[in-house]
Amino acid sequence: MFENLSTKLDRAFKTLKGQGSITEINVAQTIKEVRRALVDADVNYKVAKTVTDKIKDEAMGRDVLIAVSPGQLMVKIVHEELTELMGGEKKDINITGSPAIILIAGLQGSGKTTFTGKLANYLKKQGKGVLVAACDVYRPAAIDQLSVLAEQVGVEFFAERESKDPVSIARNAVEHAKKSGKKVVIIDTAGRLAVDEAMMKEIYDIKEAIKPTETLFVVDSMTGQDAVNTAKTFNERINFDGVVLTKLDGDSRGGAALSIRAVVEKPIKFISTGEKMEALDLFYPDRMAQRILGMGDVISLVERAQQTFDEDEAKRINKNIRKNQFNFDDFLSQLEQIKRMGDIKDLVGMIPGVSKMLKDVDIDESAFAPIEAIIKSMTKEERQNPDMISGSRRNRIAKGSGTTIQQVNNLMKQFNDMRKMMKSMNKMAGTKGGLAKLGSMMGRR
């Protein structure tokens, strides 16, 4: 979503490259480019002007250190101001109470129901007993969707399909959660294609009836400034506690994500990408600023991996690696766990520098399809003993997987290279001074 903004900001900083110092003249040109980049990204004009004025004031007040170029200093200042613009620091959701009640609001199509499933999955992994309740009485498909998601993530589902009273359903869901000892109940409400009085009264009545501990407004990041205006209207009526930005993997300009905190004065609490239940992250303003500036977000990448990877499976594979017995079953298991982490291009964007290198490359899960087809066309014995895969077997695997012999050979070569690297790392780690040698090797370019 922020690729164009990142490119234009990078271009703006180049104005200061080669400059010996920050002056009013070269800063003015850079600030002009930064403001243009923000406005082009659909950031509210007043917000863009305010933040660039602050950047200018900060830049003119800073001394340039010998070890830091003016361009590097400007990147640091922009990072600080973007972080502040988006809220400064992470804000947690309130899950106190018996049970904690979380009310989900937003327009139709914003991703409320998918987010409800993701949030249930997120809280369940924290050891919370969760119940999700369907209070959209207008779209049976929304009830069915939430039912499927609840089953998928393994939480209890509540609905009253015959009822047309969302206030009553919400109240009954909370009572059911209390009786069944659930720690959290998440109420998914109906949306409309546009804000109307009936919708606003309904969500207000639900909130008054159940007194939620947390009210979250879900907004589609791809709707631009309309998202900001809708958020303002909702906030005036129901005074929500935080914002959830969905569809951050989209290709729109992304300005709503930057503007909404400043305009509505409510924190962004979660960001969501794609349809996978694991693709949900807490919103860290400093990390998002880093990603916008092309600096990556390794911490979020590691946290996503920790949430997704199966610990027992990881131990089993690690044991095989130590014994030099890593095989195609292990490889396939790792591949499937990586896919569960979320959108591949989103993950790549978290790696410093890589997002810029691959900005014009279309990366998606279809790239994994030939690899999976090749491995699944192997017999069980072949997957567990890759060394037995001869030329004739490779021909059979290529035909069975719908790939070419060259693709099979390439995969075999890459797999064998990977096993050799693992074997040499094992040898180093097991010898005297091996860890030091290994660290030295990993530090080489």
C-alpha cells in the first residue's frame, strides 16, 4: 500500500544527498517534495501541512553530526514525525471484565467479520476463552461467514437466526458468555454501504445495551479519505476506543492510515492484511513509519513467525537438522507454516531493503505451487530419503507434478545446497571454537 509513498519520500531525501549541511534552501525543497508525496498518497492536506511544518522546524534546529549526513538526519526526523502522526506508541485493547465485551463496528465490506475471526484467533492464542456473536440480522451470508471462521479458529459461535433484533441478540450473547465462563465475547455488527441514521441508531443502541469494554471501528484502508470522514461520523455517535485498518495489502494510496489518527484523535490498534486468520498485527506507529521509509520491520516479522510456527514441529525439524536428516517432508512443513504467516509480499516488505529491491516484482503464493506439486508427487520414501531420487524418478516426478524436468532439477539442487549448508553449520557448531567460526561466516558478505 505504501510503495508509491516510500518511493517518493526516498526521492525527496535525495535532494539532500551530497549536501554538506542543512540549510533553509535545501530543506525547503525537500519539505516541498515530502508534502507532495503525502498529499499524493491521499493524506489529508491539513495533516500533511502540519507534519511537514514540524519536520522543517525540527530540521532547522538540528546540528548535523560529522558521522551523519543531512539526508540521514532528515530520514530520522521524518521517521520521528510520522511515528508521532500515527499515535506515537502502541495502544492495547481493553480486555478487562467478566467477560470482556468487544464491539465491532464499521461499514459493509470493510472487513469486520474477517477481523472478528482474526481477533478471536489472536485472543485464543493468548489463552482466552472466546465467544463470537453474529448480530448482522440483514445478511445471512455474514452469519454463515462468522460461523465458518469460528469453527476454523476453534472458538464458540453464537447466533439467533430467527431473531431480527440485534440488540437482543447482543445482550443474549453476553449472558451466554457469562454462563459458559468465556473470558471474551466479540460482537460482530451489521454494516451499510453508506452511513445512515438507522445504522447509527442501531449500533448506538447495541452499545448502550451491552456496555462494551472496548469498541473498535473497522475501516477499509483502500477507501482513502472517505474512511476518515466515516470514522469521524461513527466516533461522534458511539465514541469508539480504537481503529482497525484492514486491507493494508491493497494497492491504494494508503493516506487514510496516516490521516485517521490525527483527524479522529483515536488510536489505531490493529492492522490486517489478507484473509488468513494469522494475518493480524498490533499497530506500532514506529514500526509502520520504518516500513513507509523502506527500513523494514523485522520485529513484527519475528512476532508473526512466533505466533504461527508450531513449537513441537519446529523442535522435530531442528532435531533432524542436527542429525543431518532434513528431508522434503520437513521442507514442505516449513513451507506451509510460512504460508500461514500471511501475504508473502507483506512479509517481504518487513525485511529491510528487500521491499525496495522487489517493488516491481509480483510476489504471491502461486510461486510456491510448483514446489509443492513436485514434493507431493514424490513417494513417501523419496520425500524421506531425497538421495534416492535418480534421473528416472525425476522424470516421473516432473510428469506427475505437471512441471518440467528442469524445474525438478532446480529444486533438487537448491535443496541439496541447503542441506550442505546445514551440515557445515552443524560441524562448525560442534567443534572447538566452532560458534566463533560460525558467527564469522554469517558475518561475511
